[in-house]
Amino acid sequence: MHSYLKHYINGAWVESEGGTVHHVINPATEAACTEITLGTQADVDKAVAAARAAFDGWSQTTVAERAALLTRIIEEYKARMPDLAKAVSEEMGAPIGFASAAQVPAGLGHFISTLKALNEFPFEERLGRARVVHEALGVVAMITPWNWPLNQITAKVAPAIAAGDTIVLKPSEEAPGCAMILAEILDKAGVPAGVFNLVNGDGPGVGAALSSHRDVDMVSFTGSTRAGIAVAQAAAATVKRVHQELGGKAPNLVLEGADLQAVLPPTLMGVLANSGQSCIAPTRLLVHTSQTAGAVAVAKAMFEATTVGDPAEMGAHIGPVVNKAQFDKIQGLIQSAIDEGATLVTGGVGRPDGRNSGYYIKPTLFADVTPDMKIAQEETFGPVATITSYGTLEEGIRIANDTPYGLSATISGDPAAAAKVAPKLRAGLVTINGWSPDGNAPFGGYKQSGNGRENGKYGLTDFMEVKTIVGEPA
């Protein structure tokens, strides 16, 4: 078992003040694989104080100094990529091949794109008699999830460092190992003491303490909408900035006449990759009535060809979902669809054949799903897709927008026709014949999918304050 019982505070690994040991469960074996210490208010206070003390100096560093640090971080990150992949695979169940090819490179990508954005960013402009400048914001608390752990951590840490902010990170207690390795990377790269701090813990403990802390200037949260509401409520009393990327229920609007064999596999991969544990997974296929049967056939073949296997082994299979709570939630949603009259095409409740342990889910496809069904409204976060028929394009657009979420949406079909539909979809990200975002472009949601943006220059902007100076000498 990996042991990470200390927090990283003020440039050193320190013992917790009153914390409790927590075992991280490998979802493939249901055995403990990592131990951490869930921190306390005292640990949070110590980390925030270190970040506050470091801010005055770090915020005044030059762009060149911050760019040099990011460059060193990139090189140290590259050297630890195998270790990072192993930690992700063991703790949240991503197959080692997928962890190595997607999960870990996603984190590296944020450091690279942020470095580019930093070097190109216009930190000031003239507006009439005023000079408008972008400045470091302050102490930023970061609360991150387990599903793409490095992606979500680095999407916050990289722009905060670039902006001149100081950081207190609480990674998910479900997948903390890669965050601990990242702390080692940052330490070796020479991040000054207090600029980056890490306190392990859970949401009700460390997460709530950070959200409400009077010396935290901003809290950046990625996770469920329910938890995001709690973060915002805790932060309200101190009027700190709240930056959130929350849940999603992405539609895949398949345009009438689309070549289903060509356009469906790339987008359905977004439902299966990472065992469906992606907030932008386009799980709701909306298909014209004339092509419903064809879409069912294409999706059925793809889902039945998807194997489920041990994440420690190389291969094209998918792994388990992260824990028992997620397993039980997904099983409940699958059963609800059956109970509400959807047609089970393939998959269903229970583990895949030959699996009597581990949190493995059968790749599952439903047809005849109506927009009012529970599975059409709630985020499933597993390898489960639904097919809903529409009669007119206007109806398809209405169904696509008919959830509380607006993180992403996919359109499948003729790209020129899709480009005309994209402005009508209420989502922060619209992809055409694909499901992946662009790491240089802004990422964030509409409606209950959150506020604020990450990635590139837009992410950098969101971790800064804007100041207007009037009356300077010419």
C-alpha cells in the first residue's frame, strides 16, 4: 500500500494536526491501495496562512520568472508520467493504457497551454485616460474530483501559478496519489515555499473549511452540482470569488440523414472511455425517427464489442467505476430506466459475466427513452447511453436543451449543417462529430453546470483581478 500520511504545507511535508487515516480502495480489487490523512481545520489554517504569507512576494514576480517555473514543472512532470499513470489506474480504475495515453497527458497539456497563454497574455491596456491591468487575485482554494484527477488539478494549478496566485489544493480523497506525486513534482521544480500547498481531506471537512475561510480569496471547485451549491453557500459569507465546473448531461444531436456508421463511433467513444466517468460524455443520443433503428444497431454493436477488464492490464478494454457508491448509483439508474419502460438493448443491471467482485458496469444501451425519464435527466457517470427519437430538428434542439445542465453538447452529421445548429444549444462547449474539448479554448458550463472558464487565456483571466488606474502621468 502507498502511504501519504503527511500534508504539503509551506514547502515541506508536515504531520496533520488531529487528522484521521483514510484508506483509498482500488475499485478493481476492492482492497485498500493507498492511505492518506484526512485533514482538519487546523491543517487548513496552517496551509492558508502559508499561502497568504507567500502571496506578497510571489504576486510581484515577473512573467519571465513565472514562465521559467512552468517550464521546469513541465520537465519534471514528464519524468514522472509513469508514476502518475500507475496512481490514477490503481485509485480510480482507469486502464493503465488509457491512464498513460489520456489521463496523464491531459494534465501535462494544461501546463503547456498555460505557458503559451502566459507568454502571449496582454496584462494591460489603455482605455481613454485609464490604464487597465490584470493582477494576481490572492489565495486560491482548489477542490478537485476523482474522474480526471490530473486534468482537473492542473487546469487550476497551472493558471494560478501563472497569474501570481498562491494555492491550497484539496484533491479528491478517492484519487489522491497522483496529487501527492504532483506536489513532489512542484517541489522539485522549485515552487517557492507557500505558493503551493496540499491538504488531503473530504468535502464536509477540509472542503467546507476552505470554502468558508476568511483568508481565501477564491475557491475553484470541480464536482457535482449538489456539492457545488454547498461550496457556494459556504463561500457566500466572505464574498469570495466562486469558480465552478459542475455536472453535465450532454446530448448527442444526430442530424437527419447523418452517416451513422461514420459519425456515431467517435461520439459513442465518449460514453465508453473512462468507463463513462466524464462530465462531457454525450450520453443522450437524439436521433430522427427515420434513423432510430439504424442508430440502435450501430450503438448496440459498439457497446457489445466493448470489453470490461482489469485496469492493471494493457488493452482497449474499459475498467471499473471508482467506488461502490458510484456503482450503486449507476445500477439504480439502469433499473429506473427499465422500470419506467425504456427498452434495454444491451447490458443491464449487475456485473459483467465472469466478474463477481470489483465495481464493474456492463456497457448498457437503452432505446425508447423519453425526456421525462430519470435516466434522461440525471448524470449517470457510467458506460450507459440512451436513445431518444425526435420528429423535427426544432424538437431535437428542444430535447437537447431540456435538462438543468449545460456543460457540453455534441452534434453528429454534416458539419456545415451542424454549425448552424450550434448557436441554438445552451452549452458552454459544442463539439461536432467528436466529443473532446480543445485545451487552448475556454471550458465551462451554462445553467447548473457552473460558472467561470478554464483553459488557455480564458483560464488565466479567471484567476486574476482587473484593476483600473486613472490619473497617471502621461
